[in-house]
Amino acid sequence: MTTPTFVLVHGSGTSSFMWAPLQRELALLGHRSYAVDLPGHGLDAQYPLAYQAPQDLNAFGSEPSVLAGVTLDDNVEALLGTVRALLRNGPVVLVGASLGGVTISAAANRAPELVDHLVYISAWACVSKASPVEYMGEPEFAESLLPGLADLNVGDPAVVGVGRANYRTADPELLGRLKAATMHDVTDEQFMAFLNTMQPDESIQVMMGDARVDAATWGRIPHTFVRLTEDRSLPIAMQDRLIREADELTPNNPFRVHTLDASHAGFIHRSDEVAQTLSGTL
């Protein structure tokens, strides 16, 4: 039997680079993997001179983004192009982290015949609400530390066309809050190393696109959810709501649920355990 390829889909402000630790662990288990860069990410990301050191935040906050016109549909088209190419080697398992969940959901809605399994690592699997932005107004999101990071943002989204974050800030208090929200369970050195792989821009259109899963298409694909109990960005209460809503939508095909005591991005430092979980989906 041909073994699947794990196709790894990053979340907001990140890229294929984030998956390197997991890809190493998957390789040690004998599994193929392919980490995608969604449009405008990875080596296609925009790093204006004003973002460098010393920074010019006024100029940085007014420069239009190459991601301004990128939609969820653009992400899906790019992902499905990769999937179709990889299908020559065997089945495909889509793995999404955080915002990457909306792209794998929308791809599965559109072309369920191309996907063998779906895995959400504390990722958005929208059911009753259309997008992560809509869910962020719900009670289960109240404990998230992300809303407290508003002063990380630079520029007017209406001008630059995206959400833009200054991940190169030197403000120790702000960096401390960012670590608390995203990666509190690792050392400061590990957090800073991860932070230097981040890119400043993310498409608002992707965050607000309609990514509700379809019972007739998405719902026929086996799916797994990896709960992260220490997640302070996408709280465990919201993760559990997403699982519950999906199970109510497709009661004959519920989520296979695994739990890991890790933060929103800190799971990459537990990649050996994540790789074992992914291997168990085959």
C-alpha cells in the first residue's frame, strides 16, 4: 500500500519554515511530508527596508502589502495545486495549524476526493460561524491573550490592506506579552528564535473568508483534532467548541481527538509527540 504524504499548512504570520522540526521527526518515522508556503509567505514574504533595524515605523505603517488582495480562495487554489501534484506519489493528509485550519477546511469542501485525512493542530475548523473573526466575539474566546496584543500592530489595515505586526519590536514588556500568548512554555531563547521566523503581514480577507465546513464534502473525510491544553491564543474552551460543533454536524464521522500539553506555537518543540500522533492517523 502506498503511504500518504503529510501536507503541512502554516498559520498566520508564519510559513513553511515553522514545520522543520516536525518534518525531521516525521522523516525519522519514515513518513513523507511537504510544507507549503501559502501565497505571499515564506521566501515570497514582504520585508520592507523600514521593517529592518533601525526601524522607520511611520514608513512601515504606510507601505501597501503584497498580501492585500490575497483571499481564502487564493490559498485554496495554491494548496490544491500542490495536492494534485503530490497525489502522483499516493494519498495526501492535510495538516493545518491555527489559521491554516481555514485553508484545509475550504480545500476539503471544494475537493474532498483529493484528501485522505484532515488534521487540525489547535486550528480553526469553523462550523456555526463563517470565520475565525466571527468566533472571536464568542464567550469561549474570552480567555485568549491575543486581543491584548493590539499595540503590536502597525499601520491602518485600510491603508496597508492587511493585519501588520511588528515582530521586531524591542519592547521587552510587549515581547513578554507576545510570548505569554503564543509560546509561554519554552525558554526565552527558543521563543526569540521562533519570532525571527515570523513575517509581519497577514491577509485580513483570509481571516474573514467563509470557511464553514460542509457536511456533504468535508464531512465525509476522516478528521483529527490535536487539542493544545496550554494554548492561550486559541483557548481550549474554543477548541472544544469547534470539536463539538463539528461532531454535531457529522455525528457518524466525529473528530478523532488527541491532547497535548503545549502552547499555541510551542507544540513545535514537542514535534516527536506530534509526529507520533500523525503517524497514528494512517
